[in-house]
Amino acid sequence: MPGEIVSTKMLSCSYREGRVLEDISFLVERGDYVGIVGPNGSGKSTLVKALLGLITVNSGSASLFGSRLSDFRDWHKIGYLPQSLHLVNPVFPATVHETVGLGLLSRKKFPKRLNKSDHTKINITLEELAILELERKMIGELSGGQLQRVLLARAIVNDPELLVLDEPTAALDPETRDRFYGMIAEINRSRGVTVLLVTHDSGAIGEHASKMLYLDKKILFYGSFDEFCCSPEMSSLFGEHSQHLMCHRH
Ligand code: ADP
Ligand code: MG
């Protein structure tokens, strides 16, 4: 299907301790903004890593942009912001500008060097996320919210068609979090970038995303927020009150 960005069929994943994802089947179409929610340990990060080929799928299948995962090569089409900020070494001696520049290298053949238009692109992206004034700072000097925006800049500087964000707002205060969600929504709307955003913040995602995937090892719900809100199964799972708080529409 031409508008198919992510598709899985009966996908299952296990760690040594046992199975953490079971029979996951869903389809993400171009322009969707999917909020992936669920309790801690429900498999959200595992799902995202499986889709990105970072961990092995035990059974079932997944495809990206219409290619089977094992045949997919266009990784530059995907921007990824992983969950663990501690993967970012705060004493790594890099400026904000250099860190965002790393996002451009994946598309390049050897020699991997940035040219003038790359530097312009980095600055445009920094400006878009309102952090151009941080350009010359070392990443170790940044606050949590600033670092998140720098990593978002690195994930989008390459003009990805799919943006995958794993709990990007966990370290942010509520105001910065709202602003961050707003930026993602804008990237989705104005550039038509497809977004998969993982969060345990099921209350906030309804304000921004177009679809929700509720995961707890299996998919308990996948669809629009209108469908979510009208679903009797979801009423019995969450209670009507929480269901409406999550929906943000009615
Ligand atoms: P979530 O992102 O929804 O919090 P995860 O996908 O991180 O959930 O984890 C799902 C389950 O898999 C949890 O029980 C977690 O303890 C386990 N798990 C996650 N990563 C690993 C790993 N690398 N090795 C073994 N078990 C893991
Ligand atoms: Mg996680």
C-alpha cells in the first residue's frame, strides 16, 4: 500500500526472561501521529526497538515503508530519539551544533564531512526549535529540556519521513513538556512527518496525537481517539471518567 509507513503482523518478541510482546498487528499510514501508551514495562520501548531492527523479532513480521524489515535499507528516512538520555555522555566534548550535525552523517558516503549547506541546515533546524542561541554551548552545560530539544533537532535535521520518539518528555517540567509536544505536532502537521511517540503520559497524548495504541504486552486498543472514547471495552478498562480525560475531544 503506498501510504504504508509501518506495518506489523502477529509480531512477538522475547527476552531471556520471557515474552514481552505478543501478536502485535497494526498499520501506521503516512501523516499519522500515533501515541503509544501503556504502563511501565508494557513493552513500548521493546516495540519501537523491534520496529527499528534494534532487537530481534521472534515471530511474525514487520515492514517499514513497504519493505520487509530485513530488506529495509533507507534508515536515513527515520529519525529516532531513544528513551535513555544517559546514552548521551554529558562530558563528551561536543557543541550543540556538532551534536545536531551527527544527524546528517547517516546519509553521507565517505568521506563523511559536513559542507556549507549542511551547516545552514543545522542552523535552520536549531532556529525552528528555538535553540539557535545554544549553538556554541557544550552539550554537558545544557538543562534537561534544552538537551531534549537538541536531540530532537538531531533527529529531524535529516528531514526524516518517520519520527520515532521514546518518552521524550520524561525529564521535562510540565510547561516545557507542553511546548515540546507542540513542536512535535507542528512537525507532523506542517511537514507531514509521520510520528510514533511513546509515552506513559496517557493523559496528555490525546491533545496532540491522531491515533492511540494502548499496549500491555498485547495491543489493547489501536485507533482514533473518537473510537477510543466510544469503545465500551475501553470504558470498562479505564472507567468512563479517565477515558474522557484521555480523549480530550468530547
Ligand atoms: P516499557 O518501555 O513499556 O516500559 P520495555 O519495553 O522497556 O517496557 O520492557 C518490557 C519488559 O521487558 C519489561 O518487563 C522489562 O523488564 C523487560 N526488558 C526490557 N529490556 C530488556 C532487556 N534488554 N533484557 C531483558 N528484559 C528486558
Ligand atoms: Mg520504555
